[in-house]
Amino acid sequence: MSRLNIPKSSRYRKRVGAFGRIDVKHDESTLDFNTAAECYNFDTASGALTTGYGVRQNKNIPATTQRYWVYRYYSDEQNGYVDQYVYQLSNGILRMYDTAMGDSYYISGTMFPPMHALNYRLNSKDVLLMSCEGRKLFTWDGRILEEHTTSPVVSSMALHYERLFVTSSEEPTKVFFSQDLDPTNWTIGKDGGGFIELLDERGYLNRVVSFGSYLYIFRDHGISRVTAYGDSSEFSVINLFVTAGRIYPDSIAVCGSVIVFLASDGLYSFDGYDCTRRLSNLDGLIERGSATASAFFDGKYYLSCRMNFADGETVGCEANDCACNGLLVYDVTSGEYAVSRGLDISFMQSVTFNGEDMLVCCESGVGGEIAKCGKRFDESLHAHWHGPTTDFSSPDKLKVLREAYVVNDVPVTVGIDYDGKRKEVNVKTGGGRKRLNVNCRRASVSVDCDGGECRVEPITVIYS
């Protein structure tokens, strides 16, 4: 009696060795299996899919906050320093909360445009230097808000060697500087204030930044460096960088040993001498001219901007009219980065209040802090990771995707996109082996989660 020999098909494992970061620049056919063709609201720095960045409430940040700063002053009554936070409401009015007094008060009934602020010690007294578009310089000493009418109209400002340097939208070709040791005195003279005018192809002066031993002026299409120590007659200017792209002032942030900024042709880091392109694999994701806020906090650069996800989905703030919908978090040391979707952040500021470090923000008109929470306040943000399409190194052979091994601590959906079709498998907390039974030549794997706090280990696909 003859035996019927049934051939056995070999089984192989295809493992997402570590969930990788998003790459939208290169064609999917050139990407590794663990690189993400799409990814948002997950953090992949550990190799697993973990909780992404979001916005949450904080008891020290009023929900009505549009802008927020911490003013620290010395109190004789308290025999020490006292923290007072100053915040601007959505209607432009300024308020403050003082820890020594234990209550909040109005600073002014005037409705100001969005303001900027710096701490300074003036005439042996701690003050907050404040400015806004279309107005002169203000000082707040904890009791009185005073406008200094001899100053220029301020669009940006920076303290450098005890002088205040400012740019002005009224005279965008000049950078103005105050008298030494007195940022409220703008009288032009040998020992007083003055200005430097720059007229060349780099365009208007938009932002001043004190960095290291120099003052840097960020312009429409370049960067200029000012050497400004003591005597204003010895100030000098060198042009360092020029680009055909436009530099967005709201994206500029000092990040330790570099300055990071966004231009219309991509993200850059600047070390004081040279500019280097960063994260070119995100080219095309960030829309031009969309940067609204940036900050440096806990070793990372944060950028709020509009991103083009182009997948037809609606996440978070996208359900309403929004100026921005994306948050980029970039570790300037390790190079790791994460993208959050569904956040419309118009302001960011790193502060320390009563010993607590926090990154304050205003999201869709509501004050809060940025943190790894995976939420937009009480709303969990949908998280998504989608790998590139692969032929499993056998383009001409038919593959049978039999099973997927998943380890997860929240419910997730694992999707298989194959030959123009899609199959989804719901995986409960704890994960395990899930049958797929999919015949295909090319396929890709995706993971979706609505749980906020989460962790999903790299997935293994068994095929033959």
C-alpha cells in the first residue's frame, strides 16, 4: 500500500525588532520593517510603543491661561524669595497669584496682545520685563505695571551682558539696545542706548537670542552675530548664515549647546557658527509657515506646528478649526523624536514654580502643561503606528500570514494591510497569539490604541 506524501511548508518569523520612528521622506519599499511609515501619539524611544506626549491640567496653571510666567522676588517680610506666577487671560488682561499673599489679583484692566516676559534685577529690585506687539517695554515689580515710553516698540527681546536688546516690527531693519545695567533707559548716547541697522539680503530682523558670549539676530533668511560686551562703540556684527528658505521666529529655542529652529526648508540646529539640517526624514510632514510656539524642556526641543498627515482621520483638535494639529518632541542629544497629533498649542514656556518644573502651554485656549500622558486634557488621543509594506524578501512567492504574537497592557487593534485589503484583530490586555490566516504577496502591520497610558511590545508575525 503506497503512502501519500503531503509536503510541509516551512514557517518563518518576521519580527518588528523594535518599533521605529516615523519616516515620511523615503519610499516605503526602502524602509526597514520596523520603521514607521505613519506614527503619532506613541513614543518609540524604548523600542516598544509607549505613552505619547499630550496636555494635562495642573493645579498651579489656571485653565484661563493664555500666557504664563513665574516672577521670583525677594521679600523682607518672608525673609526669602517668593514665587509669584503672572498669567494672561484669553481676553488679554493680566492677573497674578502670589504664594506669600495666597490669593490672585488683577495686574491691569488693559487688554494686551499676547505678551513675552523676562526676569531681571533692576536697581537692586527684582522685576519682570514684559513686552507685546505694538507697545513699549513694561516692568512689573510685584505691585505696579509701568510702561517705559522712551523704549522702542518691542517685538522680541533678550538680555545680554546687562543690556536689553530688542527688535521692533515698526523698524524691522534695526536691533535696539538699552543703556548698560538699565534696560529701561533707551536714551541714545555714548554711555547710553542705541541701535544697529542691518541692510542686506538676509532680510528683516525678527528675533534676538543671547547664546554663549554673543548675541544672535535671526532674520528672514539668515543669522547675524553681534559682539557686544561693555562699550557700545566697540560693538561689531558678522553675518554667519544665509538660506533661501524663511526662518520662522516662533520656532527658535536655545537648547543647551545649540539653537534649534524651523525654516521653510526644514529643521536646523545652530551651534553659534554653523547650521546643520536635522530630521530630514520628516520633510513634507510639517507644513510651511505653520510654527506657532517652541520651547526647551528636560533636554528636549518642543515645536507646535501644523502637520500634514493626509490619512483622512480626525484626531483631537482636528474636529474643530485649529491653527496647529501637531507637536514635535526632539531630544537634541540622542536624536530620538516623537510626534503627537490632535493638539493645537499656541504657547509654551518652561518654568519652575514652588520647586516644580513644568512646561506650561495653552492648548485651544485652555491652560495646562505638556507631559507624557497620551491625552488632550480628559480626552485620550488616538495613537497609531503603521509599518512599511514588505514582500518578506520573496517578491514572487505567495505568503500565508498565519499568526501574530502581541504583548500589550491595554486593548489594541492590530491591522494587516495586504494586496489592497485589510484585516483587523482586536487584542485584549495581556495579548497573546492571534490567528491571521491571510494570503498575500505584500503586507504591512499597524497598531492602534485609544487607551492613553499604554505599552505594546514589538510584534512577531509567523508566515509560510
